[in-house]
Amino acid sequence: MDVNQEAVGHLESRRVPVDTETEAVEEDVFQEEAASCSVSPLHPETLEFPETPTLCSPKEMLERRLVLLKGLLETEEVYLRELEALLMPLKVLRASAGTSQPALSSQQIQAVFYQVPEIRDMHQSFYSGLKARLAEPSPGEAGETNFTGFDLIVGDLFLRMVNQIGLYGGFIGNYEEAVEVVRKCTHSDPRFRTLAQSMMSGNGGSQTRTKYTLEALLYKPLDRVTKTTLVLHDLLKTTPAEHGDYASLQEALRLSRSFLSGVNERSQSKREVMLSHGVRRRLMRDGFVVDAGEGERRLRHLFLYTDLLLCTRNKQATRGKQDQYRFCWYLPLAGLKLRWVADQGLSPDARLRLHAIRTKMHLLRQQLQPNANGSRGLSAAARSRKKLEQMELMLLTHSPVYKLELHSPSGKSHTLLLSSLYELEEWRELIEKLTKDNIETVPPDLLTLTSACVKLRMTQQPPLHSTRAVEDQKSLCGTLSVAVHSARGLQQPASAYVCVEVDGYEFYDKQAKTHTSVQSLNPLWDQELCLQVDGAQDLRVICVGQSDREDESVLGKASVKLDPTALTKRWSRRTLHLGQVEVTLSLKYRPHPIEPPSVTAPQSPVFCVPITELAQKEGVLVPHVVRCCVEEVERRGLDEVGLYRVSGDNSDICALKNAFNSDLRDAVTKMRSADVNVVSGVLKLFFRELPEPLMPTEMFPSLAQTLEIQDMDLRLVSMLSVLQACPQPNRHTFLYLLHHLQRVSEKQDVNRMSLMNLATVFGPSLLRTPMEGHGLLGPNLDISQEVVVQVQVVFCYLQCNNLPEAQTSLPLDTDAEETTRL
């Protein structure tokens, strides 16, 4: 009998149900088994592994190891089919949730399928990696220790999976509720009962299909997480100590055992610590953050319990040993006040230091690429990987810029730093939810609580991308472009911006933001953001708003899986549902090898640049500087007496111009507090400094001739025909400005700016005569005649009541639009 069979028998003798039938035609979970698992699905303290005699020779050990790996691949395929069968009704149930008679409510759907998609993705990645490794031919070089399978390295795949095993912790903690929802709805709803009792899964290449109940499929992950530890034990026994996998498998087994112990410890902890109002102290979330106390940055492991926050220092043990935690500080949640501060940016010196780290990381990454090591061997690769992990830890510590300030009623305060606005909001939401529950803290036994962290933790290691030894084929490497169009569904007018984040290696900035819109219920950006990505699999979208005299707040957030097979060089338009807020954006992806990181290049100037070139660079038809200034003027300047006629302070205008030339987001922020005449002055200066006027000089003679047409209707038709011949950016920017000036003149009783006054101000900036000697107008016009023509042309356009609408952004070359609800 092999180790796996012995362990299965041992578990069954301890009343821990283990599924061993994969070919059954029909399955179900008996009430007794499900009831016993709902209290504590796993009993790791009883998981004693029987000893297995060492095989005669390394060659026989490796042959046995190869058999184990191939058997594991087959069972992984079966398990993935079962997870797919479990997730099959999810789409239908979600669609039904929006109807008047849903089979399950949105909350019930969340309870039943909690963490299942993430577990499926984790095992799919592991399965794909293992299948690829087993399909690779052995190098077959001569040598005494070169037995069959000696060069087969899979330990990194197990480590990668075990580092995500915390997903099972959430599933196990939610299992009892999921089963209760399934049983209740099966009893009360005939439609759901039919669905839950006849779920089918294919059997690989055969035509037969296995029938399951929904409850039976929900039990599969409980069984699988136990078998993972058993397989790791068997695999370690068949791996020679000198094999390159031995240390990795030993560490993976330790982490897996620690997780199983933690599951049981959590169930014990929930029952042992009771708060005075009947709420049990339980771990809600944990993860790695940067503690900015005393002016220094330190990476810490933060644990959020039902009634308190515990900050610890992780002391990693040597391989095969157990980690330890040291107490740093704790804050009761009762009365805790939170404040988050948006991205403050990094100093130039800090950016240069981070750039140096990223450059070294990129070089090490290239050395670890397949076939890049040559004859250097496994030991050299291991050293390079260790250095890469150390540098990524440095980035993790020194790059975060988002502050989460914690203020206790006792006067104690702490500041946490995070790199991800999305992650910060997850922490903030959960902490605020717990603090609103009138928490009364029972003084903790800090020594016991800190010592238990190693078993309670759901996050095993810092989120280092370098721990992924082999990249998932579904990750992105190249340029990801995100065009953020608009948002709707805001509950009140707000100035808003959208932040997008990606995962993967930190060679480049993993975050980009749009400029801040004017206050609106339906913000509009039409701004393209480009991100260089390496190993990216997830896109996070966060919409942030700010109302009058209030701090910034997150209006909604969502996470989207990035599939390189679905993303192309054509734009793919999507509408994301971020709670009540809907954000419309487009994605496109261009794969290419990543170049070494460079210091962030300054933004190209926007003033004194031909408008066609500027519009092409920004991917729009109306430049952002024009739109932002117009929106700001219309937000708070339409009642300003002498708008566009009265000049703003020249130094302030130059400062705002320089801001637009260097950083659009910074410019918009400064514009919000600038005098409105400064904003209008910047807009006039933009048109005045165009190398070519907005209306091309070759159009000037035709426009001048249209003024000779006496019939006003015919004149306007002729002028619109000339406008239609202009390049698209010129035409749409001109129309956009004309519509704005018409809205300004509608308030002329207050601002004293009629259409003629506005034409007088803008005419000389928008039109210019051709160069002398071209003879396009016959005799050259003197300056007074030129000004008359300029003013009269703009005035005639402004008098037109049926001007075409301006199009601010280019029509994207898109595939079919998708809607993603999150």
C-alpha cells in the first residue's frame, strides 16, 4: 500500500471524509459527513504521515517520482473539470439575480461561489505549468547523476501554488454558509433544486459525463486541499536530497502543513475568545504593508481581527523550520478614525534610487529567462533568483506612496503605506465596517495572539512576483493601453479621476491616472493611459471623486482578468460596473519584449505644438488643455464680468502653462484654485502660440471671399463647407470652442461678453493671413483689414444656430463592446 492510500485510510479512521472516487456515475454528500466538516473541515493535528522506506537507488526514486507527477496531472485535470462544473451555473444565476424572481440573490450567489473562481484559476495555472514541464524532453547529458527525470524541476510550481493556498482558507471559512444556502434554496425553490441536483461534468476524452449535486461539488475543494499535502509528502520522499527540487518541495510541504494547522487553529480561536456583546474575535484579513513610524519604512505583517489591528514583524526561519512573529503594536477598532491620503509622489532622489533597483532587477530577470543561464547551472540561477527577491522586497518597502492614517481615541496614531490604491481601499472598507459595529475590545493576550499568527495567517509571504519561477502563459508582456472614456451613476456631482493598476514585475510604473474632471454627475475624460507590463494578469480600476470641501473618496473599484488571447491591437470597449458607478473604457494590447527600464521621461509639451501632432499624441480630436480650460471656465466663470477680455496675472498664466507642459494631472489640480481669468488666459495663449493657426492659413482666402456673399444663409453654408475641408483636429477643436463661446454669450447680461466681443478677442488668434508674396489674396491686406476679416469670420460662425457638434475623441477601432459587472 503506498503512502497516499495509507494516509487516506488514516483520515477516514479519524472521521475526516476523503473522496477517492473520480469515476463514479453519481455522487452526493451524506448529511453526517457534511455536518462534521462544517465545524472543522480539516483536522491537521491528526494528519500524521506514515513513514515510507527509502527506495533502493536514486534512479528508482526518480522513476517513482515521475509516476507520482503523472498521476497528479491526471487528478488535477479531473479536479479542474469538477470546478468548471461547479462554476457552470454562475453566469445564469447572476443573470437571474437581476430579475423580479431570482433563483438566488446576489448575496446568496456570493456566499455559494465564494473564492471558487480564484481557486480554479490557481489550479489551472498549476496544471498548465506541470503539463508543460512533463512534456519537455530531458536534456540527456552524460553524467553519473543524470537519471531519468533528474533535470525535471517542479518545486517552484508547488511553491507558487502553496503560496496562494490562503484562498482555501476563505473557502473553508465560508463553506458552512454556502452549504446552508444551497440546502435552503433547494428546499424552497423547484428551479434551483433541479439545477442543484443535476450538475454534469465531462470525463476527459470519453463521451460519458458524471452527474453531481451542487453540494457534492462544493465539498471537492475541502478534499483537494488535504490531498495536496499528502502528495507533497510522497513527492518529497521520492526526491533525492541533492535534487534541485528538494529544498522547494520541503518548503512547500512546511507551508501546506502550516496552513492545515492554521485552519484548525482558527476554528479553535473563534470559539475561545468571546467579546462582551457575543461577537467572537476572529481573523478577518491579513497582509503585508509598510509601517512609516518614526520616519522609517519597515515591511510589516498586519492582522485585522474582529476588534483590533495587530502589527507584527515576520522573522523568517530557515527552510524546513517554522516562521515566527514579533509584536510591534496594536490598536483597538473601537473609536478608530481613518484617513487616507492620495498619491503624494516620490522625490527625484527617491525615483533615481528606485530606477537603479529596477534596472538591476531587469538584468537579473533576463538572466533567469529560459536558456539564458547556459552552463551556469541551477545554483547560479538560485542565487540570481534570491537577489531578485531581495530587490523586489526593497521596492515593496520604498515605493509605496498611499498613506492610511490610523488615529485611536487614546491618542495613539500609526501611518501605513501601500503601493496599491485598490488594496488600500479594501483595508479601509473592512476596517470601517468593523468599527461601525460598536466594537468593545476585550484586552488581548498579546503574546498568545502574536504567537498564533503563524497558524492563523492567510497570507504566507509578501506579494513578490519574482517567486513565480515560470511565467503563466496567460500573462501579458508588452504595452497595455487603456482609454478611459467616461463614468456615470455618481450620487452627487464630483470632480473625479480614474486610476488603473496592473500586477506583474515592477520594472515600470504599475499605475496610471486620468486628469481630474470638473464637477459632474457624468464625468468625461477620453484619455489614453499606456502601461509597460511584464507578467500582468489583472487590471484594477478605481474611480475617485472629490466633492466641494471634502477629502477624496473612492466611488467604486473593480478588478478585471487580463487575457492575452482576448486582447489585440484593436480597441476592445468595455463598461465596468464599480458598484453603483459605471466606467466605460477601451483596452488594447501590443505584445513585445520589454526594454530595460528608463527614468520616467517628462511629458512632451503641449504649447507651441501643431494641433494635429498634439491631438495624435493624445489620441483625441480636441486637446486636453482646451477641454480642461473650457470645462473649468464653464464650471465657475460664466458670470465673470469681462470674461476673456480681462487679462489674468501674467506670472500665474505662465506657471499654469508650464504645469500643462509637464504634468496634466498636476496642471488640472492647480487650475482648480487659479483665478478664472488665469484659466481663460491660458486658453487664449494656447491658440495664440500654435505654430499654425487653428484655421489653416490656406483657408483664409476662401473665408475672406465668403464675407462678400450678401445672403446670410448662403454665406453660412459656404463657411461650413470651408470648415469641413479642415483637418479633423482643427475642425472639431474649432467647433468645440465655438459652442463654448456661444454658451458664454448666453450670459452676456451678466458677463458683458456678446458674440461680437468674443469674436474680437479670439479672431486674431484663430485666423491668420498667408505669408507675403504668395499672392493668394491678390494685393496684400493691411493690418486693419486683416483684423476685420478675422473678427467677421469668427462672428459669422458664432451666429450660426445649427453648428455641427464637436467630436472630442477619435472613433476607436473597436471589437464588440463588453459589459463587465463586478
